[in-house]
Amino acid sequence: MATTARSLTYDDYAALPDEGAGYELIGGKLFEMPSPSQMHQELLARLFIFLRAFVGRNQLGKVYFAPFDTRLSPHDVVLPDLFFAGRDRMDAVRGNQFLGGPDLAYEILSLSTRACDLAVKMRLYAEAGVRDLWIGDIDPPEVRVLRLHDGEYVPVPAVNGVVESALLPGLRLDLSGLLSDLDEMG
């Protein structure tokens, strides 16, 4: 739900009081982000641990998780649930913000954010050159890997439940292992 009428900038966004609520700035409008569910947090934690270990072991860059301001434009600041920035992008990390599109962004869908994540934010990520977009869903539990090709995201198919990453050579994401027992959390 939008909470402002005029077009805001990053400076307006950065001046917000820190009251525990997370916000995103999309098209100059401020959106309050709801607290994530237990299932959301568990899926995020599993992927973060897996991805951070792989990236660290191979010295590829850094993995960050929300809240971490990702400043896609002067009027667009999003909080991807998780993102990866390669070693060559470390100069884009400035304090509590990342300037521009990271190499990989991961969004977990919820009822309140699904439409925005799948339309508006997906478009913003493509425009910012985010090479991989991973979409997590909790109903039913699944993870989709999308690759940017000619300005559009195309699905990367899983083979026997495993997705391999062209962005992160050698990474093999076993979806069944990642998603096991999540549906029991309801």
C-alpha cells in the first residue's frame, strides 16, 4: 500500500525514522513492507547459508540479505530478500546501500508482495541489469531461477531437481533439499 502522494527520492527515503518497519521506494512512492512469515524466513536462511558458503569458498564476492537498500535509481530503492554482488562490484557497496543492480537478486513471494515482485520489481531488476533473478514461493514451496536475456527474464530449467548457475559456475542448487519440510511449517 502506497503511503505518499509526491514523488520521493533516495534522500527522502534515507531521512525516514528507523522505527523497525521496512520500506521500499518504487517509482517515487513509499511502500511499507510487512514482516515476513516463519516459512519465508526459513527459506531465506537456507538459501543464504548455501549461497554464502559457495560464494565464500570460491571467493566470488559477497551475499547480503534484507534489509539492505538496493538503490536501482534515484526513485527506486528495493530490499531484495537476498542478493549477490561479484568481486568486481564491491565498489557499489556504500554503507547500508548497494548502488545499481546486483548480479543476482532473490525475492520470496508473499500474498501482499506477489503482484509487485512479479511485475514491477521484476521490470526494475531487468532495467538495472540484474543478471539472475531467483523467485522463491512459499505456497507451494518452490524456487525458480530466471536469467536475463535481451532485457527479459527467461526460466533456467531444473534437471532432476537441480538448477545449475551460469552466473556462478559450479553452483548446483538442489531444490528438493532446499525445500524439504517447508510445507510442514504452514
